[in-house]
Amino acid sequence: MSDTRPRREQILDSASRLFSERGYHATSMRDLAGELGMQGGSLYAHITGKEELLVEIVSHASRQFDEALFPLRALDMGAEEKLREAMHRHIRVVADNMDSATVFFHEWKHLSPQAYAHVVTWRDTIDRFYRDLVQEGIEEGAFRATLDPRMTAHLILSAVNWAYTWYRPGGPMTPRDVADQYADMLLSGLGVRAGQEGT
Amino acid sequence: MSDTRPRREQILDSASRLFSERGYHATSMRDLAGELGMQGGSLYAHITGKEELLVEIVSHASRQFDEALFPLRALDMGAEEKLREAMHRHIRVVADNMDSATVFFHEWKHLSPQAYAHVVTWRDTIDRFYRDLVQEGIEEGAFRATLDPRMTAHLILSAVNWAYTWYRPGGPMTPRDVADQYADMLLSGLGVRAGQEGT
DNA sequence: CCTACCGATCGGTAGG
DNA sequence: CCTACCGATCGGTAGG
């Protein structure tokens, strides 16, 4: 009946920011409470414990990625365009959730074994999403047949994930700018001699 | 006179592993001492404090990168080959120092302001190394003139740095295998239509 | 390198 | 949401 949702969301927002800036273990519940103008013990009227915060932040982040990427599977698009769109959406999730994305990449090792296993499974799913995308591209003749889908997926994921370390929302580049430049470089190659293999 | 060096190195090795697995703040000095079969207080016969360990691990890692990459500046090589060699060396440093590389990427935010500033400067230097490499490649006509050196450097750094999350030493792929595949993909592009720009 | 200890701080709870 | 408190653990030190 009582509207505790907004307060919970304030807590989660502050926790995301503090965990991303200082790390999970270096953030005390009193630090967090102070950000919200309350005493340490008062937090426990809204949450059951510190780890619940981490679990929710990580779950929320992985859900954002899922909701952005998985609908793409069903779309009837050329592989090049689909890769470009996937990278755009992926980078947009990172850009729109810089704090929780940072927590997601840095602090998931502190989850309980059960929640930890969830993240490992999730990572495999995202990996497979990009591997399948590459494989489809090869089969439809859009991507080079010599590509290793696993390594190609690693390369793509490197680009879109690493953005959490340098991207600054509000700067001159939108997520679409970044994705377009990355996709151009990945699809066409850096070299002027592109069209020939390797060295 | 007394040979404390090896013991210090054992401590640093164990600290690298524990900090990478559990994080800096979640690793207690007693955890660390236990790994080495001693009591918590005994560590302080060899080190001055916990942060000294983090500073040394991070400094060591950045030095490894410097020593691997900077000599390349002077070498007279084509840009494509130099990029390939830089990526190989960069990935080799990550692969040979998985623990300290992980600590380097995840825990540097816990450094004191002074050591923190050092890392920020270092990051700029590495960034400039790759930007210059790209710029030279453009000038010598090996790389497309339409490339943005800054974004290209981000893409390259994404690939070589992100390897810390998935590479497994002792697995089927050597650092050279990874670097060669990445360099092939980056230089020649994923698309079969490479040679034309963008979409 | 150990024993024994220090003050500080931690996450969390009781009772209101 | 606060006050007051709990046991546990932290990094580090003294003295040997």
C-alpha cells in the first residue's frame, strides 16, 4: 500500500554510483545512507542487506542488455546492418547505465555463488548472440568465410563493452556515432588494401 | 644484506592473485598471510602497508606494457606490421600477467590520489602510442585516410585490453594467435565487400 | 616471524 | 526513519 518504490530506486541509484566509483566493499552502508540523508540502520527498512543491492544492480544491467539485443534475433535484416544495430544498442545500454555497467563488469565477482552462476550463464548467452550473428553473416555471404565466429564475437564484445571505460555521456559523440564508427572500421577494415587477406 | 627479495616477490604474487580473484578491499592481510603460511602481523616485516602492495602490482603491470610497446616507436616497420606487432606484445603482456592485469584494470581506483594520477597519465600515454601509430599509418598510405585516430585507438585498445576477461593461458591459443586473428580482422575487415566505405 | 593487542569500522539488529 | 548497540573483522603495532 505504502509507496516504497521511489525510495528503493533512490537507494539503488546511489548504490550504483558509489559502487562504481569506490567499489562494492569500499562502500559502507553508512556512506550510502549519508548520500540519502539518513542513518545507516535506516536503510534496512527498505532493503534486506547489502548484497541485495549488488544483485539488483547487476540483474538490472543484464536485463537492459537482454531487452536491447535479443529482439534483434527475429528481425529480417542483412548481417552487416544487424551487426551495426546490435553494436548501437549495446553501446547505448552502456552509455545510459554507465554506473551500473561499471558495477556489472567490476563487482560481479562479489556475488553469492548462486547469483554469480547466473552472470556466468548470462555471459555465455550474450557470447552466443554475437557468434550466431557472425555465423549468419558468413552463411548469407556478407562476412568473410574465413572468420572464426568465436574470435569475431570476442572482438565485437571487446569494442562495445570496453566503452564503459572511456565513453562520457553528454560528450560530443552519441552512442550511435560510436557504433557507426566502430561498425565502419570492423566491417571495412582499417587498411587501404582491404579485400585481400591478412598480411 | 639479508635476502628479503624472494619473500617480497612471493607476497606480491599472492597479493596479485587474491586481489584479482576477490578484489583489493575484500582481501584481508590475514587472507594474504595465510596463503604464505604466516600470521597477519608478520607481513609487516616485509612491507610497509597494504596499499604498497597495490601500488607495486599496478606499477609493475604498467611497466610491462611500457617495455613491450614503446621500443616499437623507433622501429622502421610498415604501419600494418607495426600494429600487428604492437597488438601481439600488448596481448602477451596481458596473457603473461593475467592476475596483475586484472588488478590493474579493476583496482586502480583504490590507489591514493598521487598513484591514481600516475595511472591516469599512463593511460594517456598508451592512448597516444596507438593514436600515433594510426596517424603514421594514414600518412604512409597504409590506413584509410577517413579514420579517426582517436576512435581507432579506442577500438584497438578495446580488443587487446578486454582479453583479460576471457583469455586463458595454457589454452589452445597463444597470444600471437589471438593478435594475428584480431589484426587480420581489423586490417581487412569482416565484410566481403571490404574496399568500399561504410554502409 | 609470532603473540597479543590496539582503535576503528564494518553489516546488521532491537526497540521505539 | 532514529538511537543505541551487537559481535566480527579490519589494518597495523609493540615487544620479543
